[in-house]
Amino acid sequence: MDQKRLKFVDRPFLLSLAAILVMGLVIQVSASSGISSDPYYFIKKQMVMIVVGLIAMVVIIRYDYLELKGISPVLYGLSLFMLVAVLLFGEEVRGTTGWISIGPLPPLQPAEFTKVLLVLAFADFLQRRRGRMNTLAELAPCFAFMGVPFILIMLQPDLGTALVYIAITFIMLYVAGANQRILLFIIFGALALVAIVLFLHFQFGMWIPLKDYQLQRLIVFVDPYNDGMGGRGAGWNTIQSLVAIGSGGFSGQGLFQGSQVQLNFLPEHHTDFIYAVIGEELGFIGAGLVLLLFGLLLTRAVYIAANSRDLFGALLVTGISAMWLFHIFENIGMCIGIMPVTGIPLPFISYGGSSMLTNLIAVALILSVNVRGKKIVF
């Protein structure tokens, strides 16, 4: 890369990312040590995926992000192909057909990769429709564009990822200049419709596209003890997470000292509930530090988007930021009991190869926009 462009690299963005990655690895050692016979099994796999992701970053950042505009239809088609393939040939894990194995490679989660591919394709789609998103009829193609992959995700069913798609869609539409009144009308209309559908389901048994365990998760976050089993059913995860975070206090119990984690009372503590591990072992200080680092990362991403030389770059960074923001809000929210348990990871911290690789690719795309976002002055 031209050395003159390197001076535009957003150092606070990179430093916050590096700090999050290091903190994630440290807490992952503690969170996953008692799950496998090899206490370092998960951390070694996580480090391998970070290395692979960093290599991918180096390759991707060398290319101008504008070159991706020409292949956006291909990226969109690839996303749909991956989502259909996982429905046909995927493996069911915890009630969701979201994983697929390819030869000797470890199982991959296509829904993670399609998030970035769809952001790329949707960014190009929206910038081509600039100025033509003022009526419901003009917005219909935009919702149809993201509606197809949304339906495929719901068929898995993967409610968490489907909600991420919704967040990406509305935030990108807002930045692209879509009619704000119509967007608000659709949001509040959808919330009212969901409330009506849930009422009809519970009162009259109307069918809804959710499995019983997913529906229970949506309900018990209001009162996790009201799960029909005194908190030992669908509310168990939330209760144990709240106990873990509450027991951490101000400074935490210390790494490898959290009782909820080390005694395996807290389920999925190396993936979905990793933030509860931080709260228990590092306390308010550690949990607050994570929020500050994520806040800095997102703030700098918004700055990069605002200084992009074109709408496509701004929308690309906005879509990725929306993806991270919803993941952070939902994951931490479900750990502290203000959001339903949907099983989506905390970016750069939760264990997961597909998630880590996807997020590091997303970082490379943001940096590509960053270093090419301003004209070079000689």
C-alpha cells in the first residue's frame, strides 16, 4: 500500500480493537479452561482463527473497497446460495440448522459470513437508489432485497441473526436518506403486529414461525423464574448470568476464581455468556472497560463513515457498525437480563471461528474505507 495512505489509518480504532482482542483472549482462557480435557483447547483454536483473520485483513486492505461494487450482485447471490445450502445440508446444533461441514475444515456458520456479504451488496444497492427512497413503494425493493435472506435465516431458525439483519437494514436505510417517517411507521407497526401475533398465539393457538424454546426465551427474560420450572427451565441461563455478574462486585473475584464459571453453573460461558464471565471475574471495572473499548471502536467507525469519500463507503462502514452495535447490545443485554436470550456472540470476545473471521474481515473493509477516504495531498 502507498505509504502516504498509511498516515490516514485511524490509530484509536486499531488500538481499541487490539485491546478488545487481548482482553477477549485473557478472559477466554479462564472461561474455557474447565470445558475440555485440554484447558487450552478453545483458546488455541481461537488464536488460530485470529491469525487467519489478520492474514485476511492484510490481503483485503490492499484493495480499494470500490472494486467490490462491481461484484455486489455476485456477493448477494453467494449469500443466498450459502443460506440455502445450509438449510439443505447443514447440521443442527441446539435446535438451529446453522452449521455446515466442508471436507476436513471445521464446521462453518454461513450466517456469520453472509452478514458482511449482505452489507456490501446492500450498500451498493442503496447508493444506486439514492434519492428514490421517499415513498413506501420506493422502499419496497429495499425491504425485498433484505427480506429474502431474512426469511432463509428464519427457516433455520436463527432468530438472533434475523434480528441483526433487521438492525442493519433500518440503520443503513436511515443513513442512505430514506424517508424517516416511513421508517418509524414501519418499526412501530411491526412492533404492534408482533404484539398482536403473540396475543393470538397464546389466546387462540395461532401458528408462529418460532419453536417453543425460542418463544420461551422471548418471554422469560421479563421474569426468568416464571418459566414453569421455578427458574430451572428457559430462565436458567438468565438467572445464572445475573448471579455471576452480581457476585463480581466492583473489582471481581479474579481470573479462574468465579464460582459460577469454574463450577459450570453458567451455561455457554465461553460463547453466548462470556460477558457474565467478565462481570464475575473482573467485576464492574472489567465489564465497564469492555463497554468503553466497544464505545471507542464504534465511535471511530462512525467517524470513518462520516469522512468517507463516497456514499458506498459510508454505507459499508455504517452497516458493519450496525452489525456490531446490535451484537453488543443484544449479547450484553441478555447477560444482564434486559434482552431475551437469542444466542448471538459478543464480537471479538466470544469463542467462535466463523464469528471471529467475519468480524476481522469487516475490520479490513472499514480500514480500506479509512485509508482511502481522503484525497492525498502532496
